[in-house]
Amino acid sequence: MLTWADAMACGAGGGLIAEVIVTFGRLRAWQQARHAARAVSGPLPLIGAFIDPAADSLAALFRVVLGGAAGWLLHAEVTGVYAAVTVGASAPALLAQMGRATTAAEALRGGPEIDEPGLHPSQTGLPGAPPVHGEAAP
């Protein structure tokens, strides 16, 4: 298990890696547009049409902060550096999912609670639900 500081640093690094990949995609699109324009002797597109330094820098900063926050929040569950980096890289989607959950169990399971009276979790078809005493496992 990582300390909270290590998990936070690795999560921030994962967020940075994800943002570098996004930026590379934009640079690659600019490169392809330039090649296409050269092939037809047209005007070359400017990099400003593909990258906005102010907006992209702010988005990168927030992705790094979200990655660090996700690493910090989940430091007890993260068991290694690769897991912490993955948590950081997926932080926007992961934190959005956790924000939509209404309970901690729902956040960890990734779905809503079954709230029908008399219905045992083993009868809901959810994977990993324990069988009711005396029943065979599904």
C-alpha cells in the first residue's frame, strides 16, 4: 500500500500522462492537416487552430490536480504505483462516477442499490452477491 503522498504524486503523474497523450493527439492532427495542405499546395494551417495554450494549460492543470486528488482519496485502496498512475489518468471519469453514487457501497460497486423490500442481494443477479442461507450459489 502506498502512503497518501505517494499515491497523490503518482495520481498527479497519471493525470499529466493523460494530458500529454491528449496534446500529442492534437499535434498529430495539426501535422496531418499540414501534410494534407502541402499535398494540394494550399495554405498551411496554424498550430493555434489545434492548440489553445491558455485553455489547454488550464485543462492540463486541472487534470493533474484531479489525478492527485483521486490518488489521495483512494490511497488506501491503491496497492501499487501502476494502480495509482491509472487512478490519476482516469480521474475525471472516476471522480464523476463517484460523485453520482449515493452511497459508498454504490460507489465501489459502480451501480445503484437495489431497494425492493424482501429482495435479497443474491436474488438481484448482481455478480458476487452471497447466496441466502440454505440456497445454492447461482
